[in-house]
Amino acid sequence: MLRKKLPFLHSLLSPVSRHVGHLTGHQYDVIVVGGGHAGTEAAAAAARVGAETLLITQKIHTIGALSCNPSLGGVGKGQLVKEVDALDGLCGRAGDWAGIHFSILNRRKGPAVWGPRAQLDRQRYRDFIQSELLSTPRLTMVEGSVEELLVTEPNPEEPGHHRVTGIRLANGSHAISARSVVLTTGTFLSGSLFVGQTTSPGGRIGDAPSSAGLSHTLRERLGLRTGRLRTGTPPRIVKDSVDLSLAKLHLPDSHPTPFSFLNTHTHCKPEEQLPCYLTFTTPGVERVVRESLQLNCHIQQDTKGPRYCPSIESRVLRFPGRSHQVWLEPEGVTSDLLYPQGLSMTMPPDIQLRLIREIPPMRRAEIHTPGYGVQYDFVCPTQLSPALQVKSTQGLFLAGQINGTTGYEEAAAQGLWAGANAARSALSMPTVTLSRTESYIGVLIDDLVSRGVTEPYRMFTSRAEFRTSLRPDNADLRLTPKGFEEVGCVSSVRYQESLRVRNSLQDALTALQALFLSTSSWKKKLPSVPISETKSTLLTGLDLLQYNDVTFEMLASAFPESLSSFMEFAQRLKIEAVYKPHCDLNKKEIERIQREENMSLPQDIDYFSLPVSLSDEVREILDRVRPSTLGAATRLEGITPAAVVNLLNYVRVTEKKKETPQYFDGERVREDTA
Amino acid sequence: MLPLRPVCGGIWRAAVHTVRMSRGAPPYRLFSSTCDGAPAALADADTIFALSSGHGRCGVAVVRVSGPASATALRCMAGFTQRLPPPRTALLRSITDPRSTEVLDRGLVLWFPGSVPGLRPAEAGEFTRRAFQAGKLGLTEVEGLGDLIHAETEAQRRQALRQMSGELGRLYQDWSDRLKRCLAHVEAFIDFSEDELIEDGVLNRVDVSVSDLQAEIERHLKDERRGERLRSGVQVVIAGATNAGKSSLLNKLCQRPAAIVSPIAGTTRDVVETALDLGGFPVLLSDTAGLRDSSDLVEREGVRRARERVEQADLTLVVVDSAHLPSEVDRAAAFLREHLRSVLPDTDRCLLVLNKADLLPEKQRQKLDTELRGVSGLPAVRLISCQTNEGLKAFLTVLHSSVKTLCGDPLFGAPTLTQARHRAHLQRCAAALAQYQRYRDTDLALAAEGVRLAVTSLGRITGRVGAEEILDIIFKDFCIGK
């Protein structure tokens, strides 16, 4: 349930420390650096697991700020929000509180790929996150800039291996010790801002650049490999200066669907929702881009930007002569601004104005804040374990853009998982992993740590090979029990609710299967349904529910005594029924992958001297990526089926020495990996 | 390498003995390394040997030895007491049993310098597997090589060569590429169409592609096992009433007295099999017991087996005693139709052989020969005489062309299926495409799952397809902006 009112923020600012002097010498379990989507989820998750947690950010009041687009969720991303919520994270509930335009994308394409999405009120979102963190036990927030990461000297027995001991703040000698540190520095790691031909250090307009000390520690002290990526944001437009009558009105769903499994409704009333507007670029836009290329530093750099969130410059250069979509999105209930989705740009501000005025509804538009580009360092994520811990540095965890991802949802998902593991590590509990067979979060992390990134990584449903099983509707069943029982990041209230849901769904499916009738009896019960008479077999209620035209409501009204008590789950039951045969088929493949994931490859193997027939190229890849399991090795680019068979043999031989586990025969592996 | 002539049983036993002899302290490592070279990879540490020239009828037999103890084997079995002959030079030597020094055979020996250090029999396909693991051969190529090694006839060899050169691989690769594109376009529609300009036309094009692919794969699958037949031989069964001359026909076809013939009805009681090369195509010819009701238990079993063979046959030669034919052509045709029904489940794949033509008067013979051709409801009919060889040549021509049709010409048209493994994956692929059609309008996620399964099934033949590859196609083909 949503609380009816958020606590008034200023009255609660007292537990927030703006002065850090008294923290010196204090020992925390977990320090989280950064207050964006990754940092806030990490801090909250660490505290939920039971760690004394400190969140350090440059400005308390930008905690929970939406730096770019005012929206959450979407296709693939909505699944991540649902999963973060199932693990008791913040972003789902924050979205329900701050959303001002809810819609489920892909409504007509099948429930597995539905994309819950909302336009957000920036202020409300930030308020919710801050209020939530302020009321989280064991969590302290402090303003400051981290100058240095404190690590031990390399372990003489394991050269190159360190342990994190804390951080040192800038302009002063404040050292704060901690067993685990989570870095969620976003675009601030050696960040540079680009507008036109001007470049300045920084990660976000209006914020001070982060200190170079942190980059230095990561690269020089810990020897981590880094890369450089770029991103950008569009100019913000003054709403009153836009003629919205020239754009296409786009209305939200008439019944907003909340993100969170705990909410039955959103904070925003259905009728209070705000619309979006759709418009298109003109040939004039392309002309302005081409004419101003000389004045555009950011676009001339060959740093990798996202292919799927390209600047308007990249769009018209890659696909010339076309008209591109531009969404005009509200920034909030009381905001005077519009966010032009699709117009991310980095040319000089006066040319930005010329460009947007080439688009009919914005003929006379005014820019409130110009768009700009950011280039920043990321740490190659193949150096991380599936717990998002730096392999060579005990206690150091990374989450968000620092791992080469883009997007709020991707950041939130990693933040939660890194924070929970940082807490577990600090509290001397084993770290935990999520399989790509059970969650999008698992897909995200596995892709990052076993394949690495070459461009900002964004989630798509097509990345999840088991997406018919990993649906937004069943994220709670997949993750909430595990989150409570194995991770410790889920409250008992949410856990109990997920058990109630699980048992009710199970009972309902049993009741449906108990309805066992001949086709003619079904025809009498449901005269409107075209049931084939040629089928002489008996059909269960579950079979019937798989029919396109049959809803659970229809069955419940035909058999009220056995089914009416499950009406609350009508939609979920329909989805379960349709997907059940496919999920059952998926199971075998899922089990195969899980077996491969259970075959771990020792982290200290010297791949170059491994007495296994492997090509130099394969040895080089394995040495660089150091996959933690055979499953991860299988998914690496450049790893041949033959190499996998040989690695499998090696794992078998080494594992056999320890125990006698069950393996599948080599022939099948060859088939499957071919 | 120790190439020798066909009878190589002695060599084989000697090599096995050499291995057993060498089972000392570390198993398979009796011979100390006498060769120089880099340290062997773990998997290659054993010395293996195998008859490399296929089993059964071979003009030349090749025994191949590979591994660290090869030199020792060559020394003690080919009589090189001092040092090895120059590499890559063939020498005619006596091959001796290293234990008894008994001469087993004479043959050419030659060796190639290799890298390394025990001897054990190669597991099936181990030489090839080593090449495969070393990344020297792709999967379809490995299968093609296996067929090449086992190729017994010219046509089989040509097909194996075609596969080795990757023609089949190319066909599957083309399907795989098209399927990947279909999947990419469906995925683009799912992941991006809500925010982007991806028009519905994309899905319509996928519909067309999926139907085309489905039709092509099903046509390929409906090659009626031609490719597999060419690998394993066409099953030709000789069937008919007792004493029609079935065994005589078998003996004529294989040009030796493989089956006992006698004037006594019911001489053949079991199935007599013989392999033959018919103009380049492999044929497995079976002679069967004459079909009649019998009280003899053994003969009844023989008849049961005969009927079973006919059921499984690719081609049945129904042999009829011409002397039993009614003299009138119309009645003869009716008689033959009736007879065929009693022998065969269907008359699609059979030839009618009217034997003992020499017993007919010349006039009737000609009449039958000309007028029975083209009578509706009858398969190809040929009058022959196993006694005088009359009509045999013409019959062989008809038989050859039937066998050729059954195998398909390996040099013509689309490459045929050669592996049961391919068939299974292709069937799964076609079924998965049907899933796309089924869910196309109701649930695109499940429809896409169908295409994804199809890509995976083909990937089992052509190689794995990753999500990144699909995304690459998406970004190449669409302007994705959000």
C-alpha cells in the first residue's frame, strides 16, 4: 500500500549529516559512493540485509535525481523494475508514487514482453527516494567527495590481490573505514561534459567533477582495465513556448497499473494523468546537424555511444533522409518544462535552438537548459564476479554506469545486487548469485561479467533466452522467496505476501485441473467458446483457459463454488495457463544451463599453461575474461565448441578428484555447443 | 602409418598385443618416449591405432598409428632395428609380430614426423575428433569426412566430398542466416516498435520468409531419405511365390552362387543378404523365402521375415514364374495385380520380374513384353530368364535407374540429407516454425519463441547463434532511437 503522504522532507533532514568530521575513525560495514539509481538501491539493500551503511554523495538533495529522461520502465526495463521490486528495492514503489502517465507497452504482443512504463514527476521521485532512505534503519547519508579508495597492500601469497579497508574524503584527511565499498559513480569517473566545442570536467551539469584520485586508485593501484563511453541528454524545452496542437496526443492507460507487487493502485489518480505528445523531425533538422558538425566536438570523437539511445546527430547521419520520432514528455505535474525524447544533442546552444525550431510544434520554442554530452570511464566488467565484486579486490563492489551500462533500471538492478552482496560480504556471509535462467537481473549481470561491454549496455527482452518464463507478472514468485530465504534483502511482510500469492495460484491451478469435463459438457457450460467437437478427449479447466477467447472470469462464473475465491488472480492465472506448456519445455534447457553454471572454473587457473588442447586465441580470451563457470565460458565470443569440450573434460577431471558429481556425457555437450 | 593389404587381422592382433605388453606401471605408457618434440597436450598423450580404411570390402587397408610410441611400433613391427627410415618415404617391408617375430603380412610402411610420448586402440572417430578439437574441421565437415572414410562406392564418395566442401553446410548456413534475420525483425518489433518507427510491414515480411523457409525445409526433409540411403545402401528385396526363381535372380545379380538354388519349392528359408555396387550406387540385396502358407515352423518364420523385409524395403523385386501366367494379356494383367496385392502393401516401389521367360513360346513372350508395359495399376514389368540371361541386361538398366532415383544424383540439385542427426534437428526446426504461425496473431512472444527455437535447432548443425548477433542485425536494419 502506498502511504498517503510522504513525510515532510526538511523536518527529517537532521539525521543526515552534512558534516563528516565525527565520522572519522568510524567503522561501517558498507560504504556506498554515489546517490543515483545504483547507489540508492545499493545503500537501501545493504541496510536491509543488516549492514551498518553509509551513503556518501556530493549533494544530499540530488539523491534520487533523474538525470536524464523523466520516465521509468519500458520493454525489458519494466521487467527489471518488477524484479527490483520483488527483491524489496525502491524504484518500483518510487515509480508508483511519482508516476504521472502509466502505460503497459507491447500490450498486444503477449504478456511475457509487456513493458510496464511510467512518465515521472522528477520532484516526487526524488522526494520518495530520499524519504525512504531517511526512514531506513542502519543507513546514514553524508555529503562529501571521495578522494581515495583505501586498500591493503597486495597479498604476498596472491599477487595482485587486495582488500578494501575504506575511503578517504577530499579536502581533508577524513578516512572512514568499512569492510565493503560499493562504487556507483555513474558518469563521474573521469567525466567530461561536451557542449559545442567546449569541454569541461564533470559528470552532470551543475555538479562538481569527482576527484581524479578515485580513477587513479582503480587504475594504478588496483590495475583495473577501464574503457571510455559516451552518452548525452536533450535540451529541456519551455512548455509554454511549444504549440502542442501540432503534435499527436498520446494518452496513458485509463487504468494505471502499478509497478510494485505491494501496490494495488498508483499515487496518481487515473484522471489526473498527463499526456505525452508525438512529433517528427524534418529535413531541416538534418541540414542543421550537417552544417554544425564542425562545431560539435562530442560527435567527432570515436568513443562508443549507445546504438539504441543515439543523439539526433547519430540518427540523421546513420539513417539520412528519414523522419525520426520525437516524444514530448511532461517533466512533472507542476513543471514548466518538456523533455524531447529522441533529441539528445551536443552542438552549441544557439544551434540547438535552430535545430528544435525546425520541428513544427517547436517553431517558436525556447530552450531552458541546453543538451550536452558526457564522456566517462567505465571499469571493464569482466573483472567482476557474478556478485559484482571486483575479483582482485575483496570487498570492492561496482554497480551502474561504472560497469558500462546505461539506464536507470539497469543501474538500480545492479545497485541492489551489489549492495546486498557488499553487506553479506561485510557480515561474513557468502555472496550470492542470480542465474540468467531465473531473472533479467541474472541475464544483465551474466552478460556483463562474462561477455563484457563494447558500448553502453541496455536491457532488451531478446537478451533473455528464457523470457517466456521470466515474465513481469511472475517476478515475485521467482525472486521474493529467494530474496528472503537466501539473500536477506526482503522484509518478512513482503515475503509472507509472496507466499500467500504462491499458494493461492497453486490452489487455483489445482482447482482448474480438477475440472475435468467432456467437450460437450464444456460446450454447454461455455456456449460462446468454439470448442472443437472432433476432440473426444476430456478437457480440464486449465486446458480451456489456454483458449484465446476463454478468460478466468468466464470459468469462475461457470464454476463459482470452486473458482470464485481466486478472482483476485484472474489475469495471472490466464497468463500462467497459456505459458505453462512453454515453460515446461524450457525446463530441460534451463537445467542444462544451470548444470554448466554449477561447474566452476577456478579463478587462479593459468590458462596459458593449462594442459588442455586450446588455441592461443581461446587461451587469451579465457585469460582476459576469467569466466567463473563453464556456462559463462560457453557464452563467450570466440570460444569454440571444441574448446568447451576440452574445458569440460578438464573440469571433470579436476572435479572428480574432489567428489563424484553427476555430469552429462560429452557427446551431448558437443551437440549443444555446436 | 602402416598401410597393408586386405588381410590385416594379424597386424591388428599384433598391435593389440603391443599395447597390452606395454601396460606396465602407468597404464598406456609402456614405451618411453624416443621422439623429440614439444610436450604433448593431455588429451594427446596416448598412442592410438586404428584400421583407417573402413571395414569390409577394401582393395587396400590402411592401419594408422598416431602418438608418442608410434616410432617404437614401427621399429619393432617393420624390422627397423637401428633407426627409422627417412620420413615420408614408402618402403615395402615384412610386418612381423614383435613377440613371436612371425611374419604377418607384407606392405608399404611410411611415417610422418609428429610431435610427441603409451599405445591404445583409437575410440571410434578419435582421429577425427582430435582434428575437430584442434579446430581444424567444422562439425558438418567432420561428418562429411566420416562418410568419405566409409565411402564404398563412387556415388557415396562424391556425396561425401560435396558435404566436405561445405555445400550442405552452405545450404544450412543460408537458412540459418534467413532465420536469424526473421528473428531479428520479430525481436525488433517486440523490443522497439512502441517507441520507434518500425512499421507492421516488418512482420508481414517475416510471415512470408517463415512460410518460405518452412516449405524449403520440409521439401528437404521429404527427400525420402535419399541422402541417408546413399550412405547406408538401398534396401532391395526379392520377393514372390516359391520356386519363382528369386534365388537364381540374386545369384545372377551378384554374379556368384550366394544363395542355394534347387527345383524344390521352399529351398530358401531365411533371408540371404549380399551387398553390391550397382553402377556406383550401394545396394543391399536380400533374397527371401517364397511366400506361401506352410505348416513347417521354420518355413513359417522364414515367410514372416520375408514379409518384414518387404515392409522395410526401398525397392521390392517381385519375381513371378512366367509359366503360371494366363496366356491372354488382359487376364495376365489381372493375375499380376492380384499377385502384387498378396505380396506388397503398396506398389509404389517395386519392379515386376517375369522369370523363366525361356519356357514361354516366342509369340506369347513378345506379346507379354510389349503389351504389359503401360498397363494401368502395374509397375515396370520385365521378362527375363535367369537360365538363358535373356532380358537381364534390360532389367539391369531399369533396376539401375530405380536405384539412382532412390538415392538422388549426388551431383545434381539440392544437396540431400546425409545424417539422421541433421534430420532430427531440421524436423525440430520445421516444427518450431509452425509454432510461429500458430501464435503470430495472439502472442508475439510465443511466436518469436518459435523462431528462436528454429534458429537454435539449425544452430545445432551450423553453429551457435547468440543474442548479440540478433541485436547486431536489429541495429543494422533499423533506426532505433530510444
